[in-house]
Amino acid sequence: MIDKLIVIKEYKLFINRYYKFIINLDNTYKSIKDIIIKNIYSILSDIYYCNLLEVNKRKNYQRKIIVNIKMLDFYFNQLYLYKVITRDHYNNISSNLVIILKLIYGWMK
């Protein structure tokens, strides 16, 4: 299936870049790992669903997507604070999430 929406393309790139890393997290952080994996796919399904809605009904789902992406950033920040990931790795993940957030904010207008 060809995705024409840039937000979907960028988000899929994000998943492809970091999924292997997330799966390989130590089992000590299994709860955060499970939450991240659940949220990653939840956000993708929300983006697809939101794209099918009428323009006036999209706002609530777009806000939900924004909140979930910010929560993803929080979870990765927690991994950084626990010294599971390096600062550079966290900065790369966070900058990719910021790009996706900017695309969603542009989509809302």
C-alpha cells in the first residue's frame, strides 16, 4: 500500500529505525519497553484512522496523536535518565519525534 500522507511515511521511518533497538532493551526495563511498543503501534493506527475522518472530526484524534508522541518522548527520556541509552541516542530519537510533531501540527491547519 502506498502512503501519500507524509506523516505516515515519516512515522514508519521512525519505527523502522528504532524498533530493533526497542526490542533489544534489557528485560530490567520490560515495563517501559512494553509501553513504548504498544504506543508506537497505537500511534500508527490513530494516524491511519485520523486520515480517514472528515476534516472537522480530525482535531481530537490529532490531539491524541500529539499527546501519545509526547509520551513516547517522555519514555525515551526516562531510559536516558536511567542511563540505558546515551544522550546522543536520545537526542536522535527526540529530534525525529519533533519532526513528526511538526508534520502533525501542519496537518492540523
